[in-house]
Amino acid sequence: MTYAAAAALIASLMPLGARYGWAFDLAANFRVQYVVVDVLLAVAFVIRRKHIWWLALAACAVFSAWPLLPYMALPIDAVAATPASHHTIKILSANVLFENHSAKRLLAIVREESPDIVLLVEYTPEWAAQVDELRATYPYRLEGPIKSPWGIALFSRLPFDSSKAIPVGPSYGVQASVRTPDGPLMVIGTHLASPTTPWRAGVRNSQLDSLATRVARVSGPVVVVGDLNITPYSPLFQDWLARTGLTDTRRGRTLSPSWPVQLPIVGVPIDHCVVSHDVVIVRHRRLPAFGSDHYPILAELALVPPAPPEPAPPADKDKGAVPE
């Protein structure tokens, strides 16, 4: 048990080096698991009256839990009030898994949830051949099927004022100015590299930089959505949010993981919807599994009404008067 405790302590403290090394950042993604293991081991050492060990494990549990607190579900914030006379916009994002050969279950989820915008990543020609139903319901679209994990497609029932494929490091994403009932909304959909090696982690980080630069060029409400292959608990992700001024739609609502479906014990939230300050987060939900290794996510949003113009200062009646 001592060896297990030592390993738990080391793993819990590894995120301290997240900004300086690939393995440390990878370790930062599993803080929920560290809290559980640290607490269980601490209880075991309390029973055995090994005070130094349980105190150290309890301290590490608190350290690991700290980045989770902003994402804990708070009843007061779980569902935000929609601005009066404004519409909600539902965005569904799903990594369909390029090795998943059936769209049937995801199409059923889309029918049930009726989102306004649907983003699909790992979108292959095989999937493109199965989604005529989406094309009928979502007439505005941008599709880039590829026989690899880097295909992507954006479907919308709201009109596009403009849309284009955009480079995001070695892959690409989609960017569309969507005409909502309450004004334009820029939607950027993407799929970043998974940080499974130091090189791939570097690619993902450069993709985050590219996205930050793109977001900075957008004036007005913006949403970045997709599989970002990073968790909210990574200091690199928090640095990116601070740099872009975006807010994760999970914040204050859920810790729900989005990957891997088949191994929930190590589940982490890597599929995201992040929004600018002029977008109200109404709700964030994880949707049912559909055959991919990712769960789809659904964010319900509303645009912040523009501030009323400040009243003009009263005219000075004596200004310009000719003295007697």
C-alpha cells in the first residue's frame, strides 16, 4: 500500500510541471481520478493510523480538487436565464470516430434534440453517404469528408453569411458566420491533435495558438466548438481561455467526461464548446453514446442583447448665446 500511496502522490503533483513538459501536462488531465484514489488511500491510512501518509494524501486530494471546483454543478448557475425576447441557439458537437460505420444512432439523437447547428469531426466519405437526412434538415453546410480522423462537417438550419475551411496547424477546421435571429454569430469548429507523444502535444499546442489568433480577429460573438483534445484541468487550457477571453460552457455546470465511452473509469472532458463574453451560456449537456468512443455534447446559448446607447447630455441653453 505504501508503494501505491507514493505513486498516487507523484501522479497528483505532476501537473505542477504541466507548462514545462508533455508528460506533466498529460498527467494534469486526470485530476478527478487522483482525487478518488487519494481519498481512498487516505482513508486506508487513517484506519492504519499512518498519520504522515494520510495527511500527505489528503493534501494532494485538495490540490487535485482545486481546478475541478469551477466546473462543479451549482444549482444557481445550472440553467442561466435567457435574455428577454431573445432566442436560444443549440449547438451539437460529436466526434463520430472514423472507424464507426453507422450514423443511425447519431441521426436519432439529432432528431430528438433538434439542434440548430451540428458539428461532426472524424467525418469520412462513408459518413457523408449516410447523412442525407441532415442535408434535408440543415440546408446550410460545409463538408470536408476525409478517409482519416481529420474530416469535418458543419450543418446549420440558420443561414450562413459566409463560410470557409480554415487551416488549423496540419489539419483544418470550419468557420461560418451564422445569421441568428438576434444577430451574427461566428462559429469555429475544429478537431485538434491528440497529445499522445511529445510531437503531437506540440502540434496541439500550436493549433491552440492558431485558434487564439483567429479568435482575436473576430469582432462580435464567437463560439469555438469541437474535439480540442485537452481537458479544463490543464493549465495550458486555462492559459488559452485567459488569452482568448472565452468561457467553457461546462463551467459551473458539469464535470461530465466526453471520452472514452468504453472506459469510463479514466473518462475526461476533451470535447468543448467555448464562447465569448457576449454569449449567454444557458445549458451544457452530455448526450447518449452512439457508437463512437466520444459522447456528443450539446450547448444551448443565447446572444447578449446590445447595450442601449447612452443618452446624450442635455444641451447647454446658454451655449452660443450672444451676450447682452
